[in-house]
Amino acid sequence: MVKTNLLPKKRKHAQDVSFTNDVKRVKQELESVVVPRRPTLAPLTKRRAVDVLNDVLSRLQGGDRQIASMLLREFSIDHLPTLSEDVAEVVDLIITSASVTSYDQIARQLLRLLLCIMRRTDGSLWNNVLQRLLSDAGKEAKQYRRLNRMWTEVAKSARLPKSIITRLKCDLPSCPVLYVLIKTHKLPPEGATIESPSSFKLLGFIPSHLPNTNAFLQKLRAIRAGEEYVMESFDVTSLYTNVSRESALQAVSEILTERQTCVNLYGLSVSQVMTLVNECLMCNVFKWSGEYYRQIRGLAMGQRLAPVLAVAFMSKGLWLLCTIEDGLTIHTYNTVKNLVGDSHRQVRILALRILLVFANRMPTLSIVSSFSKASDTKLRLCDDAFSIACDAVNDQEVMVRTEAATILGEFQMVSDGFLDQTLDKKMMRTIQDSSGREQVKKVHQSRFAITQTPHQPTRESRWKSIHQGHQKQTPYDLQLIFR
């Protein structure tokens, strides 16, 4: 039997000498070249969760929704699964951000993150979070619940459809946040609300108003004034805070009453509209730096209703000044009285002069005292104006103090007892000696005490004369220094 090898024989290939030399040469060249080592990268360090949420809060307060969403995504991916430090501070920042934002989607995302964190914590943190949520919600939602209740009662009494009542309810209120804003009554044309459908029907009866700054500039360009013309401009300092809510409501009520047949009130009466407007103005709570505050003076800043009421008040007030006996009404008096505390000294000086006119023309009018917290304390208008002028003697500006001291001698019908008491307390404080220095010098008995108790014997002098050479004065030798 012959054995045969079926496998093919291996072929022997001759080695290529030139190829071998090339490979060796390349290896030698690579060994001779010094290749720099690749630097090792430092380990990445992520930000703290508290820093990320602080950035989210600042972005939401600035209205940057897109960046806030990206930061929340970063927090949920990088920090939420391994969150173990600063849990209480993180929870507080999430609640604050949810109360600040005006975007429903971001608020829901923040509440989902809060729920995920709370599921892994103990009961003590739950109690703190519930107290925080209840306290915050109570402060900002109490007035909205009152507004919804008032709206429902008024709408049902007017027999409005149930669909409209439900639609106009404020179901998801958001507390306003105080930060730097442009003036709402000087918005650019693309963001102006003064010509919105809700305000146009009322402003159509205003003699003149400016929807924005661009309209004012167009009116200036259209004026063809010669060299003999003089142009003056007037501005109201702090208009929203100086206009009282009662005065603004009265101006709007008068406009609606006069134009009731021209305005569609959708089944509501003028009194019902004014009730709703008043309730809207009562929503004046805002938040700043994590705390809640209430505006106690003037119209609520930031509301879309405030510019309309301010324009109506200004138009009605200017019309009153031109038609009704120099505009001397009790509402004008209250406005001027608030302007005595204005930041500009010239405004305070003019307000004092107007108060003098009120005191001399309407002296016996009974009003609420400016220096009493009780609302039932009545006082004559001339006495109240005299008290304000006496208080202005202590103003920080020299010009205002000079004006106040000047007009004090021009009041004509101040009550004797009130005059003596006020002068004894606020004016008879210092007397100048011969060298011009102000020295304290009082008398045996005050003039107010003399006029009130004339039959009591004179007590021993409590205040002695500074200079022994001067003749001792009797209480009846006093003269008004400011004359």
C-alpha cells in the first residue's frame, strides 16, 4: 500500500533583504526621535448643588427661562442621584425658585425635584418644608382667594355666564418679585400696554395721553414753534406712590358715570366695576430677597391697572384745577399733603405754599388728622396744615426750613390753643444771645400753660437766664422769633 501525502508542500519564500533593511531603519529613526509625553488631564470637578440652584434662582428672577432649564437639567443629572450635603439649603432654594418663577413648566419641574429629594429624607425635614410651603402660600394666596370670592359674588349678582366666571378666576397666582424694572408707563411700542383692549375703552375719554415714548417724540417733531414760543414740561415725581387709591378710584368712577352709555360694561354696574377695581388694587403684596412685603402707599406698582388709573387721575385732577375754584378739594389736599414728603426740595416747597392756600381758604373744614393713627380723630384743616408746616421746620434742606418758617406767620385762622401748644413744643427752643450764638433760654411758664390755666399761681422758675446782666423776662414779654 502506497501512502500519499495529499497536503500541498509548503513553499519556501526568499526573504526580501531590502524590506528588512527598511523596517530596521524606520525603527532606528523612531527610537532616535524624542516624542513628548501626552499630559495627563486633571480630574473634572463639578460645581456644588447649592451654587447651581443659586444660579437657577438668579436666572429666574431675571426672566431667563432657557438658561434656567439647562441648569435644572445639570442639577438633575449631576447632583440629584448623589445628593448628600446641604440638603436643607437645597430644598429651601428649590421652594424659593418655585415661588419666584412665572413659568408653569419650570415650577412643575422644581416640584418634581423637591419630591425626589424629600422621599430620601427623614420626617424632620418634611415638617420644615410643610411649614415653609404653608406660610408662603398663605401670605400670597390670601388676597387672591378674597379676589376670587369677590369676583364670584359680583358676577353672580350680575347674572354672568358660568363659563365667564370660571375663566376669569385667578387659579394659579404668582407673587410679584421686586427687582429693577423699566417704567411701565414708558414702555417701547412693542411692549406697551396702555393701548391694550382692556384700557382703550376708558382712555378713549381722556383728553390727552401718551401710549409710549415714541408717540411723545412724534408729537414733538410735528410741532412748528417759532422763536417767540416757550416750551415747558412738568413731571410728577413718584406718580404711582403719590396718587392715593381713593382719589384714583373717584376719578375712574366719575369718568364711568359720565360715559356709562358709551362704554360696554358687559352687564356690570358702575358700582360693581369699582368694587372689582378696588379689590384688584388691594393685591399689593410683593416679594424681595425671600421676604414678603405689602405696599402701603399709593397704587400697586407693577400692575397693568395702575398706569390706566394714574392717567385717569391726572386728567381729572388737571380738569378740576381749571374749573373748580382753583382746584381746592379735599382729595387735592390729601395729594398735596403727601407731596410734602417728596424727595425733591422744590416739590416740598411748593407743597407747603399750596397748604397755606388751603388753610386760609378752607380753615373750618373738618378732616382726619395727619399725626394721629386713629381714623376717627378729626381736626380743622388750618390746624392740620399748620402742624405740617411746623414739622417742615426740621427739614434737612435749608431752603425748605426757610420756607416753612416764613409761611408759619401767614396762617390766619389757627386755633389759639393749638397755636400756643404747637409753638411751645416745636418753635420756642432756642434764643440767640448778643454774640449770635444760639443759647437755650426758657421762661417761668409756657404760653400754652398760661392760656389753659390762668388762675393757677406761678410756679418757681425752672429755667434760669444765661447772662446774669440781662433783665428777667416775664411770660407776657415773649414775641414770635420768626416774625
